[in-house]
Amino acid sequence: MCLTVSALWCSSGLVHILAGENIINGSRGLRDAMVPGLAAFTLALLVICIVAVLCHEVVLSFIALSICLACAHQIAGLADSAFGQAATAVCYLMVCFVGAYFGSGRLLSYITQRKIMLPGTFNKDSVKPMQSQEANDVVTVGVIMNLLSASVLACPLLGVVPKLFSGHVPWLWTAGVFQLGVCVKSYRSMDTLAATFYGFTSILRFTEGYTALVVHFTNQVPYSPVPFPVVFSVLFFILALFNLQGGFVNTIYQLFFVAYCIAIASEPQSFFQRGTQGVQAAIFVASAVVLFITLYNMVSSNKIPTGAGFLKNLLAHSNRFVLQTNGKELHAPYLGYSKYADAELLGHGCSVLAAFSITASLSSGNPLAILILPWAVVSGGVLHLISGSVAFARGKTLESTTFILYGIMWTVWGLTRFGGLYGDVRGLHLAVGIISFMLFNVLVTAGALFLNKAWFIYTFTFQLILISFLLDAVGAMPYGYDIGVTIILGLVSFYMFLASIFNCTFKSPQMPFGDPFIKLSGFGGGKDSCPHLTARKSSSVQQIAEIMKNGGICGMPTDTVYVLVAACNRPQAVEKAYRVKKQAKERPMSLWISSIKQLEPVREQISPLLWDFMEAAWPSSISLVIARGGHKKPRLHCCYTPHKCSMRCHFILMGILDFIIVGPIAVTSANPTGEADTTHHNQVYAKLGDKVDGVLCDGPSPENIASTVVDCTKIESGQIGFFRVGLIPKSKVLQIFEEIQKKHMHGQMNTAFETDITDPHRHLTVSQTNLSETQTDSGLGHMTPSDSHSSLDLSQHEHHEEEDETL
């Protein structure tokens, strides 16, 4: 509702600005500009109100109904200035009062921690678990924007307004901007098909508005070339076909846009002719129905059947076609932490559209007379830049560079060649810019040699496109060369579009992209060089444990970053971990144990006070630095992390520690010394190369929260210090220690503990070297499995054989 109202006020405000600048003439022009948009939002808000009533959202339904009535009265007021204006003001005044009441009630509830709750501000179902990130709850906004566009183009057909004109541009372009936002948010919600669909519809919105502007400035309706809308209809059809996995409603709805593109291709003046406007009238009705079904199913426990499981049930017994599961692995980023789905589908689809948009020749003297500019700039430029940005967030460096470079090239070339800036001026100054793009694309093409064959062919073909731009700039274009290479690029991009949508829908079979022409060790070949096993299977945990028992080192997930682990009873494995990490041996590695009971053999070396403090402090994000014991001055660092973290990750580490016979494992962060931590399983191999013997894969890491490191080497004198204050506050640690002290001192406070509180910096006598080493490379804060698990960390270097004997 909020986004819908935002679009309403944004676009209607722009219309009034145009009227104030006399771009829209008179009250009649303002009426023709306002009525189509207000009619669409009246219906949209009415649907929102009905769904809110069915879901017992009293306040939201009242606000939606009030704004809906305000829009309806505003339409009446535009028809007759003596009617409707007072009613519109009353409706908005009611919205002000109810909004103030609702906001005050929520604020008061927050301040009083729900002790005071005003009636109506919360219903019985308002306190519910938040939807997961994968719930794409913004698609309804995209449907409303289609409803808005359909209303604007259908009104001339119904005789509500005489024709499409510049006063309708704010409605159409607002719809386009909001659909771009829906596209990005859909990637955030891991919904690739919805993101691609609304990316495509945004192209239509911007083109519709552009056409109205061209008519305003040139008094000439632009001619729409046939190839682009025909290809667009094919892409919409493929998208609708693969949307069957989401149900029949989405598929049928998207088939309306197939018909719309066919209507654009069949009529030279497209948006100004009755066939296209008639299809938009049908889309208006379909959008209203889809809006109600989608919104109701999204917020209600009772669902309207949409046939969502039809394709899954149809292929359930098929051995040939296996659907993908919508898990984290499907859109796992290559590097880093990403919350976006893969955008290559949209990028390749836009390459198809941009290529076929420039197949039309400019025979007329006025480049604006042919409808090419929005097709090339929006599809080839704007959406390519969005695809490149999403690819960059996912860690796809080459793909993001390619999409961004090509997006800039399509934008520059589209505005120059088809926007009237090119003219008849051709020469060296244009050629220099194109040559610069060609040099950049040579580097991209060279990088594609290491990716796969399809990407190499794609980048190489675009180099041929750049050559055609260069030949056109210097006036040496061979006949038919530009048309030929653009068709080749379009066909190559179409295959990559089809392969991308097929592979993200089906787990098997897969359409091939081809192996890379050149293979190097490191990133790109990791899964072939060492096992990459999913963390969701116990068999994977057993396999990782076997690798470690045989002296291998593995990358594993934790509650923070990925770590490199080795079995402590395999000294050669620990030595290998040091070499792989390129870490000096005087810098400590963590030791994790499966239970505090593993310290029973050396319990006589641990004081009762320290033992009780361990039991009270664990499980939590508290790391304890204790004396190693006896005559040895090196210390032992114990780390145990919170039980509240992911149970899956707990299960992984518990399984590893249980499967390994000896128990303790050496742990360090899975990155070369001095580099950033690894936050995804693909980074482990990318950074450490083929020296890693296995990787346990669990996708992106959660946020990095360090543990609190406590110095317990002088605990017998009643003193504890802090190397680092992390997730657990210092006051909480002191409270735990005070309770243990009171237990041992029969309720009396230890004077040494009071001294530690008043002088918190006294513990800094510990060498700064050990402090920095503890904070950076010891792998602190990483989780271990259950409530009884903990971990140990060395703070001085010794031979690993001596460490094993001590344990």
C-alpha cells in the first residue's frame, strides 16, 4: 500500500508540475492527463482495501479505502469543478487523522515495550515471524504498475481521453522506474524469473512514454520496426513457459504480454492504434485479477488455487527432467557475501533485444521517426547496468565487467546514433572513442577464455559489433556487415538466455556453456581438484572427517567466517596448514575440542575456580586464555562460541569433532595471512589453491561477530583481564566471575577482583605481540557444536608433538 501511494503521489505531482509549466494546456488537458492514472490507482487501492478487510487489517483497509475514495472524487472533480473537491479533501483529512493515530499507537507501543497498545494498531495476528528473504512480496507493486500502464493506453480506446500525449508520460515512466525497483528487489528475494519479467515490462513502460514525448516535440508518430517486438514476444513466451513452475496464473498473465508485443509488431504506429490499445485493455482486467489473487495468497493463510505444483507433480516421476530446488546452492555467489540471485538471464535477454533493435536501418532523415532509441538504450543500457551491478554483488567479476561495459556502450551508441546526436558527422573523433571500447573488450574477451566457450563467443561477437560501429563512424561500412553481425550477436545471446533459464529451472539435463579454453589452477577448477561437499548431508561430514584423519586439511563454515582445519593428531597436517596459510609458526592456531570432559585427564592442573568458571562461561561467545600448566610458560587459549547460532553449523562441527577419534582440531582462518577473511565456500579454494583437500560448503557466512577474549592466567589471585571485548559485554563476564568467586569464597567478594574492576587496564602487561596474534589469526569467535562443546587456542609456539602429548 505504501509503495502504491508513493507511485500515485509521485506521478500525479509530476503531472501538476507539467501543468504549472504550461506543457499541459488548460483544465481539459489536466483532466485528460490525470484521469487514466487516477482510475488505475482507484482500482488498485480498492483491491488492497478488500484484501486488508479479509485479513482483518482495520487501519490499513481504512487508509486504502480513504485514498481510493479520494482518487475517485478527484476524477469527479476534474469533470466538474463544483463537485468532488470537498470530498477529496475530507478523505485525505481522514487519512491524516488515522495515520497519526496508527503511528502514535505503534510508537507508544515501542516506547512502553508493548505495555500500552492502542486499539486497532495491532491485531491478533500482527505479532508473527517475519517472512524469509525469499518471500518476494513486492511483485504486487509490479502488477499495479502494469495496471497503471494499461489504464493509460486503454483510455484512448474507450473514449475517456482523446489520445496518448505528453501528459501521460509521468504515469508511464513512474511505472517503469518502480518496475526497475521491483526487478532489483526480486533478485534480492532470489526470484530470477520475476526479476526478468519486470525488467522486460519496464522497457515497455519507458518506450510508451518516449513515444508520447516524440509526438509532443516532433508532431510525428514514430514508426515501430518489426524485428524488435517479434523477438520480444518470443522472450516473453519462453519466460511464460518456464513460469509454469509458479502456477498457471503467472503463465497466463505473461501470455498477455506476448500478445501485446505481437500487436506492436503488427501495427506501425503501435501505441496509438486500436489493436495495441485493445490488448492493453485486456491486460488491465488481467492485472486486476492477478493483483487480487497474488496479494491475497501472500497475506492470507487460505490460498486461492493457482496450480503452483502442477509442473512439479508432472515431472515427479520423470528421470529425464529434474527440477531445481530453491535452495541457497542455486544462487550461491562465487565470491563474498551476496543476497542476490543470478542476473545473467536478464543480461542475455537484453543483449538479444538490443542486438535486434539496431537491425532496422535509418532511411529517414529524422532518427526519431523510427522507434529504436528506447529499445537500445533501456534494454541494452539501463538493464545491462543493473545486471552488471547484481553480478558484481555476487562476485562475478568478469560477467559484471562485461555487462557494465556493454551497458555503457549501448547507451552511448544508442543516444548518439539514434537520438539525433550523430547526424552526418563522421570522423576520427568518434572512431577514437569506439577504439577505446574495443581495447577494453579485447581484455574482456581474453578473460572469457578462462570462463567458458559460450562467454568467449559472446564477447568475441560483440567485438565484431564494435568493429561495425567503427566502420560506420569512418564511413567505410561494407553492405550488410552491420546487419549480419548484429543477428549473430542476437542468436548467440538468445542461446545463452535460453541456457540460463533452462539451467536455473532444471537440475538435469543442463544446456552446456562449454568448458573454458584455458584452465589454470585456482578459482574456476576447485570443484574438480578437491571435494566440495554440501554441509546439509551427514555423509559429507563423514567424508571431511576421513580426509582430516588421513592428514588432509579442509575448509569449513562457522558462525563467522570460513576456517581451515586440521587434525591435531596429524602433525604433518598442522604443518601443511601453516604452509598453506603462509603463517609464521610463532603465530597461534586455535584448538577445538568436542567437550570439556576432554580436559579431565589434566583436570589436576586446572584450579577448581578456573574449572567452575569454564563451566559457567560456556557455552557462550567467551574465549578464555589460561595457563598451559605446570612448568610450561606457553599458554593455552580456549574458545567456545554461542549455542544460539545456526543449528546446522553446530551440527557440522559436532560431527567433525565426533568423527575424528582424537578429538581436538587445529583451526585458523581460511585465508593467507594478511588477506581478508573468506566469507563463502568458493573463496576457500580461490584464495588457498589446490593445497586444500576438501571444502564443506554452506554458502555465504553470516555477519562477523568476534568473541570476547578473557585473560585467566592470574585467576587464582582473583584477577581476570580482557584482551578483547566482543559479543559478550565485559559486565556480563565480570558478573559470571563474581558469582563463581562468591561460591568459592562463601559469599565474600575477593579484594583482588575489586582491584581488577577499578583498574581494567592492569592486564595489559601481556605482550602486545600475543594480543595482536590472538585478535587476528587465531580464528576466535568461531562456533562449535552443542552446549557442551568448547575449543582451545595456543598463544605460544611449540612443536606440535609436544602439544599433542600435553593434550
